[in-house]
Amino acid sequence: MSSFRYQFVVALFCGIVLEGSLSQAQLSPTFYAATCPFASNIIRGVLFRAFQSDPRIGASLIRLHFHDCFVQGCDASLLLDGTSTIDSEKGAFGNNNTARGFEVVDQMKAALEMACPGIVSCADILAIAAEESVFLSGGPSWPVPVGRRDSTTANRTLANQNLPGPTETLDGLKAKFQNVGLNGNTDLVALSGAHTFGRAQCRFFIHRLYNFNNTNLPDPTLDTTLLQQLQALCPQGGNGSVLTNLDASTPDAFDNDYFTLLQQKKGLLQTDQELFSTPGADTVDIVNLYSSNQGVFFQSFAVSMIRMGNLSPLTGSQGEVRLNCRRVNGNGISSVFNGDDMVSSM
């Protein structure tokens, strides 16, 4: 760990503990110190190799952690393939043909099982991989509280209900964050900053290009030059799975350029631009702050990631530590939903 990384995470962790943000006392950054001390190093090694052939993998993995935590807490329920008794969350609207990175999680789990059999949960793999993805892309680091256990169930219905959709208004976004225990201002804006890297499919923003809110006109909050570029990329009736960068300026770097683009009306998704272009919104000042001060954004992002990672974890004797992240222990049933076939949006 570099001196800067060490100083940043220590200062951050001390501040968070003093503020009482680590409400889940059973989660601790040192949970695996005795049982699997090199867990983070193992995950980082797999991730570093994945980055060599797939620069989008970091954004994909942080999205898995986000979509996992928003549905019955951070319990790796998203990773479960469908069976006769499990209705996989991979088939939910916000995940189907968009969530990706499952095979890299499998590789992380296999490496951990070789080193520390039956110790590190899939839910903790997602949390650690999210942090490592941000840091390896130039963003902040933070001490990841671990000790989560894995669910034995999934809930596609709740996934469809809880995950933000591409046409959400700011009020809708705020409600979905607040419903899971996060706030609708700093948590919402900071975590939205994860869209500083990754990609999105045309189908998630094409409504902004031709018929916004059933007006038969483009979204007026979209920069006209960007509009023309996106219309060329995503023609009406075209391939909705075509990808483009969420952050056109630094698409694979974790930085604060995302917020500057919002100020320029160049947010790709409606849910991004809503943060800045909604009249009178309390999120506007936060966007302006993060655009002007990357350090403040990095610190806020790390705090909000820890807060999100603390959403309803299973601990102690709850749940289990899965041996295969795709299925519950003792379940030999062949999966009916293969995450490897997914097409990404990040």
C-alpha cells in the first residue's frame, strides 16, 4: 500500500468510526486477519489480470455490489443463478442483459477457496472487489468492513422494485435511496459518481434523444452537440445494446469529470442529469462541490460506499459462506440462468 493510500484510508476510517457510521458492529476491516489475511491481495490479483483484457470490469463489479446491496441487503443474492426454487435477480429489469462480471467473481472465489477454504463470503468478495476496482482506476481507497455472510435466497420481485430505472425523476431516485436506508443527497450524488467510468447501452437513454416524456422532442437538458452524436450512434429502431461511455472525457478513469459533464448538460443518463438540471434541487450544490474539489468527492464516495455496504448484512450464524457464488451450498441442481451470457451496460 502506498503512503498516500495508507494515510487516506486511516484518516477516513478514524473519521467514520467517530461519526458512528459503522453501525454493524460485527463487520470489521480486520475480520479475516487471522483466517484469510491475504484475501484482499488475492482479489486484487484476479482483478488486475481481468483489467488487462477488459478495462470495463471495474465499473461492472462496482455495479454488481450496488445492485446486490439494494435488494435485501449486501448478501450476494444477485450472484445466485436461477433454479427450480430460486428466481434469480439476474433476470430483473435492471440486471437482465446488463449485469456482468460474474465470471471474474467466480475466479476470485476459486482463488480464495484454494487459499482459505470456506472462509470468505461472496458478499465480501463483491465489497472488496468494488473498492479495489475504484482504486485501480485512480480513485480513492477505503477500509472495507467485512464479515458478511451469503443469503440462501434471491428476490427478483424486490430487485424490480428497488433498483433505480433509467427514466427515474430526481424524486424517484431519492425515494429509492431512502427506502433502503441511504440519504437522498450526499449518498445519492456521491454514489452516482461511480458513473465516472463504464458504459451504457442505447436502450437506457434513447428516450432522451427522440421522445422525452412523450413530447416527440429530445430532452432539453441534453447538450445539443452530444445529442447529435448520440442520435448517430443510436438511431430510432436501431440496436439498443450498442454501448457508449458514461463519461466521455475519461471513460476508464475514476475521477470527478462526471460532475463537470453534468454542469455542461452532458450527463448520459437521465438519472445522471437530473442531479444537476432539476430546478431548485439540493443536489445541485453537491454536484458543484464535487466538480470543483475531487478530494471532497473521493472522501464522500468512500463514506457512502461504506454506508451502502452496511445495508442489512447477514452476520454471525445467519446465512452461509457459499462455496460457489452461483448456488447455495449443497445444491447440485444445474442452473437455468447463466450470468456468463450477459451483455453489459457498465
